[in-house]
Amino acid sequence: MTVLSVAKQVCRVIGLSEPDILAASTERQYVELLGVLQEMAERIARGHDWQLFSRIETITGDGSTEDFDLPSDYDRMRVKSQVWSASLETPLTPIPDPDQWLGLDIQSFDFVINAWSIYAGQIHIKPALATGVTAKYFYQSNLIVAPDTGSNKTAFDADTDTFRLDEQLLKLGAIWRWKESKGQPYAEEMADYEELKARLVARDRGSRRVKVGKVRMPIDAETAYPQNVSP
């Protein structure tokens, strides 16, 4: 479903005439509507670590470089992202506080395990990764819009663009956000949006357990749980 199709469905609810064009429209109401659709698309994308937008970045050390540019489509790290190195059995040490990082840098602190921090559009790793050693981390991409042809992008700028996540969620979000901006009651529409979002988030996580092959147990072993255990 294109952004124009979503906009037409939204208009049927909020009381606007369905537009023939949206992205190139100069009519104020449709300019506002496109802005609401873009805002909600970004809110949805940033409201959960959607697996569709998850990417892995690989850094390769050269023995001296400590500062690496973030990916061009970088939006944020995942909530529990770690940086893993091929040379270590544990993840690198995160230093989220810039003052702590600065203090360790000035004091020439001798790191037992490589540490990392993010600022100025770069990820910084101390000490430098050895030549040929790689480090990897998950991040969330900001390319939330798919064009009719070509590469994914960050914003709607053509009527044929589509939201890469659920269009129904985008529609419901745009309806309550539009009504809120106009001072109209929107609680019911917002509740519908939150309910659908919760279902999609739960589905996005996938199964909590994955079983492969048979469970390895001794031949004479018996399972106590959930049976009662005699005292």
C-alpha cells in the first residue's frame, strides 16, 4: 500500500477529501497530512527494535585506528547491543558516559578489554583493534521507506513510496495524531493503534524457544517437573 493509499484511507476518517496527489501537493491540509504520516512512520520505527531494520556493522582493525564512522543509515544502537570482537570471548566494555570516556582517555587508562563509546557520529574503540581483527555490532537502520524503484530511504517524497512496516499501523497512528493536533477526541483511535502495535511487536520477536534435534538426556533419566516430587 503506497503512502497515497494510506493518506486516502486516513482522509475518509478525519473528514478530508481524498487527494489525487500528496507528496507534490501545495494544499496546506495535505502538506500537514504528509507531515503527520512521516512523523508517525518515524515514531513507529523508533518505538521498537524491529528486526526488519536491524543491521550488523563490521569493523576491521589495522592496529592503530581507534575512530570509525557509523553506518550511513545508522539511527541508533539496539537497546541491548554489544560490540563483539573476534579476538575476545566477552563483549567489549561499553563506556556510555562521555566524561568517563574523556577521563580514561586523558589518564591513558590501560584497558584490560577493549572499550567503546559513541560520539560525533563515530564509534571509538580503545585500545585499537589489532590488524585484521574484526568487531561487530547490531544497529537500527533509518531507511524506513521503500520507493517504487531504487534504494530504501528515510522519508516519503513520492506518492508511490511505501512504509516498510505495517501500513495499517501507520494509518491508525496518523488518524489519532491528526485528531490530537486539531484538538479533537482521539483516545479511541490511539487505543486501537497501541493494541495493534503491541500485537505486531509480539509477533516481531518470534518464538521464545527454538528446538533443534532431540534433547540430550541420559537413557535412565526421569523428568521431575511438572510432576510432584516425593519428600
